[in-house]
Amino acid sequence: MSVATEPAPAWESPQWQEAVSQNPGLAPFFDNLESFVELPEGVEKLRDLVLDLAVRGKVVAQDESDEPAFTLFDAIQRTRKQLEADKVIRKTKPLAEITGSDIPFTIPESWRWTHLQEVFYSISPGKKKLKTKDYLEKGEFPIVDQGQKFIAGYTDQKEMVTTIPGPVIVFGDHTCELKLIDFNFVAGADGIKILRPIELFEPYFYLVLDSLELRDRGYGRHFKILVDNYFPLPPLAEQRRIVSKVEGLMSLCDTLESQRRSRESVRERASRSVLGRLTSASAPLAAGTSRATSTGETLKSSWQRLSDHFEVLLDQPSGPAHLRQSIIDLSSLGMLTEQRGDEDSMNSVMRERRVKRQEQWERAQLSKFEEKGKKPRTDSWKKKYDTPEPIDISELPGLPTNWAYERLGLLGADPFNTVQTGPFGAQLHKTEFVKEGVPVIAVGNLTGLGFTRKGLYHITEEKAVQLSRYDVQSGDLLFARSGATLGKVCVAPDFIDNWRMTGHILRARLDTNVVLPELVVLFLWGSEFVKEQVTGGIRGMTRPGYNTSLLERIVLPLPPLAEQKRIVSKVSVLLSQLDELSARLRSRQSTTDALLTALIHQIL
């Protein structure tokens, strides 16, 4: 019976070992390669290193029998002059001699430095360029443009074809994309440069261009920056050996990347398994086992397991965020804290609160009658009361027996005015902001679960009086209502006193005798089924945004007030531990990345 074994690490392959023997300085790098490839950009940096070594003559040995680069350069010059005589290219002015101070790095003695623009000429497609709107998915002739796709599309317009004399490099003037093309094609849209190497092995020419670091000009043009470089010219035979070696090493990089992704997938599954164990406390319990005891034991052991293997299980960019989500999700289902039988049932509390809400409304209506000098003869006017919509809990997660579901809109200090939107644009213009005055909170001040003073606006005291309806006090819940920031939420910190807010924020002023704003913030930000309600409220909108009624309709799980305090405290501790674990992971990755950068500089 055969036993499956994992493939040997790519860095133990003959290609890598040969590269190390060719460059003894690479030994420390490859001793740490296993750690480097686990970095988010580790394999990409390895690819860059391979290119840098290649153009420095450090991936293959020099062969004394090769015709020297100086001879090749003379052949390039002769061919260029012939192309000028044949009027294929324009005659160019002599370029300045390259001096020692100009040389970017040291190359082998059999090589030669030359100007990049001396070793190629441009082929112009003229007016034979096809606009993007004319691309076909299928056709006789391929279209090559400056986009990321190797073949951007097809066309049947034969008259648009550019015929090339041999392999060329297509360079995206705006995008810096490079493509080695060895077939006739149609040039797409605008912004491509077609470069034909002179007497060079074309894949080596491509390799050198790929190794260059061009100053990023956004969508500006880069061709002038490209041609203002020097070109490391090896003997022609060595160019072929270099390309062959680089292709082999890049293939190994592909293997490393594939293996890294496979390990990521395994860790992702393991991470989800551990996170799943954290939420498994809701499974049926054995007879005689209390929910609180079982939940506590399951959570404690699962959390310890996760903490012990945190760096392995959650070293993906999304890992800590998933764990943070799971912690809050657990808290919203009553799985983080002990339920106590001596605490009030929230179903009873909320039934009583609904009764008091109606009584409050009735008193307000009677006051209106009295103001008009009238007295109602019957109770028919009571029918105008807008009874809160009942909550269908059939599709909602099960909750502990003393918990209840309630809409956010019924949890306000004023149950008829729980949520307030900020002022509309006509009420507050940017021109009314001043350097000092009453602070105005914008969505940029909400940082997920926190608050920052950075970027606060200000208005005059007089303007603040006009906007008194839109006040913000400490303890208010602030919710970003539109755009990419929708769903950011926080509790207004203690230092906020009678501030104002912009129209992109919703303010919920909650009754702290019933619900803690800190708890609602956690659930809005991290409870899975609560977040689904938030996103469900904007589904189908052309411009995502939230209003007061949408936020007030959100259904929240509501524990007894004492348990709310325990949940907020417990989550705070766990998130603090998570932050410490994440900081440890970031520190480790930062140290490894610094070592990688230092070794690369040492090698080069």
C-alpha cells in the first residue's frame, strides 16, 4: 500500500540549489525562504529578485567561448544604420557616452552597458487602431491593447492588421503593461507602443523591461520614462541561457505561490472549524447539563485552542476580522455570558414598555383636546394610535429564555423619536464651516467601532442654534447612513457635549434604562443576522442610503440590562486579547519582511 507524501519544498529543487551555488550570497536568503513565501507579497518579491539577479548576470555562469557583448553591440549599430538607410526608422542623434557615474549596478566584464533606445526601434500602427467599442468576442484577428488581458478581443477587419517583422514588445504607455507578441495583430484603442528589438533575443529584451521600476504617473504617459534607461547587454548566447534559467525559476515561483495558496486554504478551513466550534454552544445539550455551563466550557476550550494556534490559523488578512465577527455574533446569541434566572425577562419588560408607549401617546392626544377646549365623547380616537408592527421571530435565531427581540425604534429615550437624521444639504453648506466653533461630526469621524476627532468640521454658535434639532450628546449612537461608509457605527464619546452632525449621519438616542448603546453598536457592527437586516434594507437601491425608518425597523436581540453589561465587558476583553494577538502577528510579519528586504539589498 502506497502512502501519499507531500512534494518536496520548491526551494530544495536543483534549480534553486544551482542558483545558490552560482551566488553564495543567496544562502541566507534561501535559509529563510520558507518564512518569506508566507508573507502577503513574499513570492512577488522573490520574482522581482529573480529578475534583478538575471539582469545583473547572476543567474547563470558566464562562458568565455561566448561572443562578447561588444561584438553584438557593433552588429546592433550596423543593423540600425541599415534600417535608417532603408528609411524604416528615422536617423537619430548620437547619444552621450555612458560613464561610470551613470552605471546603475555592476555587470560581468563580458557584458556592456548601452542606452535602451539604441537596441530597439518603434513600429507605428498609424491609423490602424481599433476602438474598444468595436472589439468582438470572436473573430479572425486578435486585438492587443494596453489592458491586462493578453488578447483584448478580436476583429474581422483585415485592413487593420499590423504586420510585425519578428517578436515585439507591446508597452502600455498609460498602464505600463508589457506583452511579448510573436504574431500579427490589430492595435487596440490608444496608448500602446510597439517595440522591435535589434539583434537581441526578444524574450531577454522583455525580461529587462520587466525588471525596470518606472516612476508611477497614474494614467499619464510613461514611454519617455521607459526609454530614458540603460540596458545591460550580455552576449547573445548568454541571453538565451538567462531566459531559460529565469523561466525555470519563475515556474518554481508559480509552484511556491500555488503551495502557499493551498496552505492558506487549509488554514482557512481550520480557522472556520475553530470559529465554528465557538458557535457550537447552541447545539442540543445532554440531560442534566445547563446551557450556561456547557457554553462556558465550550467557549473557554475553543478560545484557548484558537489562541494557542492563532498565528497559524488566522494569519490571513481576513482572519482577525472573521474572529472579531464571530465574537460579536456569539454575544448576540447569548453564548458568551451566563444567563441568570433572577434577572427580569425582557419579554415582560418590553410588553410593559409598549403599554407605556401607548399611554404616553394617549396623554399627548388628550392634551391636544384640552388645548382646543374639547373633550372626546367616545374612545374612537384611540384607534388612531399607530400600534408597532409585531415581530416575526420564526426566521430569527433562537435566544435564551429571558431575552427578547425588539425593534430599535422602540428603544429610544423618546420612543416616538428614537432616530434623527442630520440636516439636509440646504440647511448646512460647506461655506458655513469655520476654523473654530461648535464641532460638527461627519462620517469620517466614525472609524468602525470607534471615533476620531481628526477631520471635524466647525460652525458658529449662531448656526448651531439654528441646527439645535441635530444635536449630538455623549452616549448617542451614531450611524453612517450613505455611500461606502454605510454601517459604520459608534457611541459618541464622553467628551462630546452638544455638538452637531452632518446629513450623512443618523443619531439614535436610546433609553439606557432598557438598552446600552454600546451593546447596540456591537450588534449593528458584528451580529450576522442584524447586519443582514442592514444590508437588506438597501438592496436594490441605485444609490445605497439609510433613513430613519429603516434604522428604526432593525430587530435587535435584547438581554436583561445586567447581562448587557456583562456582554459589553466580555466582548471588550476578548477584542482586546484579539488586538494583542493581531499585533503579535503583525510584528512577526513586519520583522520577517524587514529581514527579507535587508537580505535582498545585501544580495544585490
